[in-house]
Amino acid sequence: MAAPRMSHTQFIELLRRRASCPRHGEALHAWALKSGAASHAPVANSLIGFYASLPRPLLPAAFAVFDEVPPAARDVASWNSLLNPLSRHSPLHALSHFRSMLSSSTVLPSPHSFAAAFTAAARAACLSAGTAAHALACKIPSVSNVYVSTSLLNMYCKLGIVSDARKVFDEMPQHNSFSWSSMVAGYAADKCSVEAFDLFRLMLEECPSEKSEFVVTAVLSAVSVPFGLLMGVQMHGLTVKDGLLDFVSVENSLVTMYAKAECMGDALHVFESSRERNSITWSAMVTGYAQNGESDSAISMFSQMHAAGFSPTGFTLVGLLNACSDLGALAVGKQAHNLMVKLGFEVQIYVKSALVDMYAKCGCIGDAKEGFDQLYEVDTVLWTAMVAGHVQNGEHEEALTLYARMDKEGIIPSYLTIVSALKACSDIAALEPGKQLHTQILKFGLGLGAPVGSALSTMYSKCGSLEDGMSVFRRMPARDVIAWNSIISGFSQNGCGNGALDLFEEMKMEGTIPDHITFINILCACSHMGLVDRGWEYFRSMVKDYGLIPWLDHYACMVDILSRAGMLKEAKDFIDSITIDHGTCLWRIVLGACRSLRDFDVGAYAGERLMELGTGDSSAYILLSNIYASQRKWNDVERVRHLMRLRGINKDPGCSWVELNSQVHVFVVGEQQHPEAENINVELRRLAKHMKEEGYHPTSNFSFDEELDPLAEHYEEDQLEWISAAYS
């Protein structure tokens, strides 16, 4: 039975009406095959366009239709009908198709052909193909129009060649809103905020009618940088004047601009004034709060978003997870994880990285590692999150092991990875791994700018290599307050108090303003040198000269200065005069000093204050118990020990470590798991015997904690410092 008669025009119109229904289109395709119409270019072109424009394009079917058309019958529309969808969905195939088109002797590329080729080159990040197409387009004057030129400059912008894009833009005989917005967006992507803003002002002078929400959104994106606030405010005024705030894309860009400029109050004003909101609007507020350190507000805003029925984007979840990381809000973070899985964002590496970072910073390193190991593709950001997570949780050896694994797998570290690994070395005084990291800093060209230089200087200082630390410090191209704090702290902690104070004076002469941390380091130096008067001078100066309100740490330093100088009564009176809530730490300092100075009265007073405050520090109970024991006040001894048992307080085992031959050995009280434990014990007994023969006698009349005496008979094998020394 013959197929019903239908003209090609009728077929094309009928297919256009059925464009969204694959089943109807396939039926019409069957008719075209049966009637022989499928070999005619107009019919074939409409079928190709139908298959390519479906919500889920059927590109193989489109290719099959194209192949059914005899080569001689293919016109430029035949090639373009396949080239256009390929440029969007399969750019490499589009470029191959364009080359085949050029090889054909029957057609000449049209403006649409070149526009599709430029789009494909941009999407495939293939500059050579794009420049080749550009060179060919220059030889065909008929394709030179605003549509093709806009596609060309957009290609150069997407490929990061903004200078070439501007040349194309300047050579265009005329511009439309798309060419203006494309050029502005190119500047925005290349972080050229001023150039983007100047180009927009040029547009207002030459073509004010081309001003649209697309151009304004592109400009706002370009000025969404910390220093772009003034330009952003001007753009805000223009949007109000011209009524562009009716576009939700413009409002979203304004919220983002204010958030990037750290003006969350203005961002909130735009948000609350908006007539229409979408998921991007909410996401901009959540991420803005998170990026500006207002983590509580970020979580609250996300809750409001969820209650309003909006689904989060991946970026929204990243902002929420970052806020949870900042606050240590594990419960909320786990809820975000569940939502992330439910919405299918778990496969997105940038979201997964934020999740791993959240678990690591909340102390759940096991969950972080599980997420880390599940990823097939792990980038530097994720490696860094894991290394930093181990460091923040005190797992320094694991951090260095993970960094070594990262290096072995050929992952190039970022400066943040290096800084985290250096902190691990600093915290356990692992000098050799730190030196290896120094070598990698040079290898990868990371330089000695902040914070790498500061972290490296700190590592050397904390490992006792002050000369190397100072050498790094002097070679830093610019030294901020963090760098100064690092080197001053290094000198102070290594017993070079005068050097620390000299550096402080040099710091002030260079014009660097000291902060709270600086004064903590300076007061520590004064404490180690017994400089009471100078300590008071610095303590008062931080308030009077720099307007810094003392932290608890500064009060602790002053108490330590007085206690080390034997001025326990003054330390006690100073603590009693402090109006801030200082918990138990200040009395703990005094109590520790009383052990060395054998001040029973102040020691008992400080200990009883700690008991009243409900301290959970086991050593405070032991110290107070030993004070009473030394005075033979057995009832008080029993009272303190009973209170300790009642509160369920146990003495945590201490630990120490020593680095030998680039390996860190850790020793824990009561453990005998070291492979050379027996030899260590033999050496320890030899040292103990030798010291006794030389006249050493353990303190017995005022031993606050007999475990501190390395030669107490039934504790000698467990003394950490002596075990480390014996092993060395």
C-alpha cells in the first residue's frame, strides 16, 4: 500500500508541530523513508533538526538521517542542522563535522557554520581549531556579521585570550547587547574588573539602547571582587534608575556582589527587597554568609530556604558545609550530608571536598577518610582537606604519611597543602620531613611569601633550628604581622628572650602593627627571662598604645610572669582582681608554680579554687592532694581523692616523642609496645643508677606528683622524658 501523498512543505510543518514527541517524529521519519522523501535535503534537514532538538537529543539518529542524503544533494543547511546541536552537545564531533564540511566541494560555510564552529572550539577548549576557523572566516567576507563576530569573541573569552577577543570586538562594524555582554563577561572571567566597568561606560556613551539585564549582570559579575564595591554601588544605582531590578538575575548578581565585598548587610537588604527569589538567590546569601565568617547566619538562612520550599544547589550545600566546618556543627553537617545524598550531589567533587573538610574539622576523621577513599578522582583541594584535618585533630604522623602518599601519586600540592604539612612538622618537631617540604617549596616554585614563608620559619624555629628559621624570615619578600609573630615566637620558645624583644622593636620600626598574638609572644619572652616590670609595661602598652583588649592568654602570661618570679601573692591578688571569666587556667598556673616554690598556703588556696570551679584537670587534684600529703593533712588528702573519684576524673596517660634518623618515635605512659622496649628499660636503669651514684636524691618532702620524678622507684620505667632520652 502506497504512503499517503504529502508535500515536502506539509511534512516539514507537521514535523515542526510534533517537535517534542519522539514517537510522532519517528512515525513521520518512517513515512519519509517509505515515500523516498528522506533523501531530499529540506526533509532530511528537518528530521536532523527534530532529532537534535529533543530534550534528550538523539544524535545517532540525526547522523543516520544525514548519511541517507546523497553527498551531492547536501546543502549548507544540511551540514548546519547537524553542526549546531553537535557544537552544544558534542563539541569534538562538531569540529570533525566542520572539517568534513570544508572538505566537501559542494557547499561553502555560512555565518551559522562558523558560529557553531567557534562555539564548539570554545566548549572543547581547542584554540587551534578556533583560530583556524577564524582565519578561514576572514577570507569569506559574506560571513562577517555581528552574529559571527560575537561567537568569535565569545570563543576567545572562553579560552582566556581576552586581548584577541577585544581586537575582534573593536573591529566589529556594529555591536548588539550580546556582543557587549560577551566582552564584559570575558573581562569578568579574566578578573579584569576595571576594564569591564570601563567598557560598560563606553557602551552607555555609544549605544545606550543596548543596555540590558544580560550586560548589567555581566558587569556586576566582573565587579564582584573585594575592591569592586564602589563600581558595584554605581551599578546598583543604575539598576534602580532603569527598572532592571525586576529581573531576578540582576538581583542575584547584586547579592553576590555585596557578599564578595563583605557587605552582608547590603546583600540582605537586596535579598529582602527582591520581588522574586529562586534557588540561586538563596544560595548567594548562604554562601555569602559562610565566606564572610557569619556561619550562624549561613545555617539560619539555609533553614529558611528549606522551609520556603527551595531546593539547594551544589554551591548552596558547599556554603552550608563550610559554615558547619567553621562552627564544628557536626549534627547540622550530617543533615547536610543526608540531603546531599538524597539530591544526588555526592558525586560532585567540589561538594564532596566540602563534606570531607567538614568531617575532618569536626573531628570525625574516620568519616572524612571514608568519603575521601570513595572518590575515583581526587584533586589537590581534597588532599589538602584531609592533610589539614589530620593536623587539626592532632594526628600529625598520619598527616605526614598522607602527604607522602600524595607526593608519590604525583599530585602537585598547593600552598595550603604545604602549610598544613609544615604545621604537622612544627607540632611534633619533625625537622627532617620539614626540610623535605622546604625542598618541595623550591621545586614547585611556591616562593616564601605569606603564609608559606611564615609556616616554614615557624617549623624551623619549633624544631630548634633558629638560624634556618631566621634565614627564611629574612628572605621573605614581604613580612606581615603573622610572619613577625612566627619568628618572635620561635625565639621566645627557644629561650632567646632578648632576641624576641629585639625583633619586636624591629617590627615596630618597620611599621608593622602588633596584634594580640604578638603580645602573647612578647609576654612569654618576659616570663622566661623573669622581666616582671617590662612585662607590665608591655601589658599596659597593648591597651594604651594599640587599643587591644587583653585576652585570657594575656592574663595567663602575666600570672605566669609573676609566678615564675616568685611573686605568688601578687599573682593571687591579680587573679582576684580580673573581671573576665577566666575559668580554671589562671589558678592552674599558680598551683603549678607553688610546686617549685613550695608555697603551701597559696598552693592550697589555688587548689581549692580549682575544686570549687569543678576543674576536670586530673593533675590539679593530684597536685593539691600532694600539698596536703606533704603537710600530713590526711583527711584533706582523702577528701580531694574522693572528689576526684566522685567526678569520674582519671589521669590521662602522657606521651613524648623523639626524632631519630628522620623517624619520629612516640612513647606513651604504661605502654611497652616499642620494638626496643627491653633495651630502653636496661638503659634507663643504667642511667638511674649512675645518677644516684653521682649524688642525685629524689625530692620527697614536697612531691606534688611523684610521677614527675623520673627516678621514683616504682615509676622509673614509665617516665616519658627519660625513656626518650634513654632510647636516643
